[in-house]
Amino acid sequence: MKQLPDAKTLLTKERVQPIVPVSMVTMLGYKINWTSDGCTMHHPEKGGLPITLVQGCPTVPSKVGRVLMKEIEEWHKQQCKVRSILAGEEKGHSLLHQRLEALRDLFPAVPSHLLQQVPGKLSNMSGLVAGTPTTGPSRLQTIELKTG
């Protein structure tokens, strides 16, 4: 068995049923409701997943599972990128770089592992703190509202 370092995916030579970590599905924005009556997983933009319970475990079709695993792998890669930008190890001029560097400059005493948890739409690289202006009076008003 081998693990991909940046995506944390386990690889095997044998054919196995993929296991999608439920905790990672929640990191993608899905809400999970798992009771003795059944299980539902719903995303606010993508809708619900086709879940069936097999011996009490939520199961999705193989194609859906592969898509979820790809999204989880991308999420992990993105987190690695965010950590390296916040640590100052990766330089660049993209919108993501600018917003993460601005976030780090706004809160220099906050550890990087906390800064990387600031909400934003990282899944499409649209940047961190979506909707928060990065310059001008609106930014100051936003900061005052959040801190005041």
C-alpha cells in the first residue's frame, strides 16, 4: 500500500471498494444526516447524493465515489497550497496569494493553522474571505464590524 503525500489517498495493487471518509465529505460542504432510519448527504449547491445503506454503512455508486474522492484530493492539495502561502514558502501574484497574504498581514499573531480555516471558497480558487473587500473604506468597515 502507498499513500500520495499531497492528497493523502491510499493506493493498492489489489482491486478494492473505495472508502470515502465521511469527515472529508463534510469538508466539501455536504451536510450529513445519519439516523437509524437512513442517511442523507446534501450539498447546498450540488444537491443530494444517491445514498443507500449496506449493512448500516452509507454507500454511493462507484462513479459518485470517484468524483467525491477527486474532490477530496483536490481539497487536500488546496490546503497544502494555502499552508505554503501562509508560511511564506510559496510566492505569487494570484488572487489567492494576494488574499492569503492580506489575511496574514491583517492577523500576524494568529497561527497559520488557524488562518487556513478562515471561511472562503477555496474549492474554485476564488479567494479567501469571499465578499470581504481587500482595500478601501469598505474593508475598514468590515474589519470594525468583525472586531468591534
